[in-house]
Amino acid sequence: MDTLLPRLNNMNGGPCMPFELEVVEAALLSRTQRLEQRLMDLEPRVQALLEELPKKLTVDILEQLRISKQTLVELCSRAGALRQMLLDLLEDPHEIRRICIMGRNCTLKRGTDDVECSLPLEKLIAEEEEEEIEMLLENYLQRCESCHGQAERLLDSAKEMEDSISVNLSSRRLEVSKVELLLQVGTFCVAVGALVAGIFGMNLKSYLEYHMFAFWVTTAGIIVGGVVAFFLIYSYLRARRIL
């Protein structure tokens, strides 16, 4: 990098890198910096959400988590694509040599991929730049891998938090369902008691109405029967692991 940058800036009176290579360098720099900047903007927001979510579970925070997760997925995809492109380029010496002879009166010999130039100086510069370009690509590859790895760690944390929230919400729904089932059982028992009371309130003679104790016996029977029925049904549901 120390030998390449002065040539990119045309300093020291050294040979200037061809315009095509400057464009490649500028494109890699712009793409990498954009990924790093997006990660720097996103990381504090995701960390704040991960710290706040266990304590505060609201629709707005869940929506922010969803949006942040989508952004991280997109960031991982772009960083992964750039990383793969750089890896493919580093694994292809022929392509690197083609980059080195851009803007020069040089060709690659078929079969051996040796560089042939009209001027010996151009060949020497192209051979030197091959190693320098490899170092340049490796530098951007490291930055890209760092960005991709950090984005994947944040994405994994967001997914773990999302799974934890799903389990928490499922547990809450289960508790609500249990309460609803208990209320339905209680309502059923009360309805049976009301049915018995309704039977005795139909103004049909049963001769029980002539006895004072009949009211109290019937009332006590309805209450005791309702309670017993409730606990019997409750025990059955517990035995079947429904509650």
C-alpha cells in the first residue's frame, strides 16, 4: 500500500498508475466505505434495541427490530457478494495480470500467461504492480470480511432475540388460553347450577316448595355440585396436560 498510493496520487515523480486501475481502486474504496458506514450507523441502533427489548416489548420496537434485521440481511448479502468477487479475483492470476496491463502496450502470452510488452520498462512495472494489486485486493478483502463478519454477528443476535420474543409471546398466549379454558369450565359449572335453579323456578308443583329446608338444600346442592364439577373437570384437564 505504501508503494501503491504514491503512484495513484502521481507523487514522487514515480510512474503513474493507469486510469483504469484508478477507477478500480476508486470503485473498491467507495463500495467498502459505503458498507462500513452503513454498518457503523446500524450497529448502535441494533445494540440499543437488543438491550431494550427484554425490558420493553412494544409494537414500535418490534417494527424497528424487523427493519434493522432486513437491513442487516441486505448488508450481509452485499458484503458477501463483494468478498466473493475479491476471492475469485485473487484466485485468478490471469485476471490480475490482465488488470496489470490495462492502459499499456502489453499482451499475455497464450498458455503461459506471461506478460509481453513493447518496452522492457512497461513489463517491469506490470510485474511489480501484480504483487501490489494483490496486496491492494487483500487489503479490501480483509475490510470486507470484517464488515461481513460484524454484520453476521449482529444479524445472529437479532435472530436470537427474535426467537426469544417468539417463545415469550407463545408462552403468554398459552397462559391466556389456560385462563380462558378455566373461565369456560367455571361458566359451564355455573350454567349447570342455573339450569337446576331454572327447573325449580318453573312454577310446577314438586311439593318441595312446601318445605322450608328445600330452598337451602337445593342452594347448597347447586353450590357444592358446581364446585365439585369444576374441580373434577380441572383435575381431568391437568391429568391430560391440557392445563
